[in-house]
Amino acid sequence: MSAGPYPDPLRRFLAQLDALRSGGVPAMDQVGRLLVGLAADEEYFAPLVAQMPAESPAVQPERGPRLVLVHRPEGA
């Protein structure tokens, strides 16, 4: 999988995921740790979440690991 023209946090995540995959099929706990690290990048995600309407519908891929962003209005 190529990191392509993605922003730095996503490019780093994809590079780390590729490194895990180089040893075969990675364990989901390893992938989960990478997703937690990615999700913790508030500098990257805060502006994106702020742009999301509070009532935006959830979109779920059919398979694979997921990182779900939810915009909850202040106080919700």
C-alpha cells in the first residue's frame, strides 16, 4: 500500500501499517495501537472534527479496521 499524497499523520500511519504487514498478517491489537496513536493526533483531527456537522450520519466500511470520528456539540 502506497502512502501516496496523504497528510503527514496518515502517511506515518500507513508506513507503520506497512511495517507491521511486512512480517505477515499483523495482529489486530497491533493495528489497534496504531489506530489509537493516529486518533490521538488532536492537532490533525481537531480542525476536521470541527468542520463536521453534529448530525452527520455514520459511514462504516464493509470490513477492516475503522477509525470513527464523531462530532458532538459542546455539552453533549
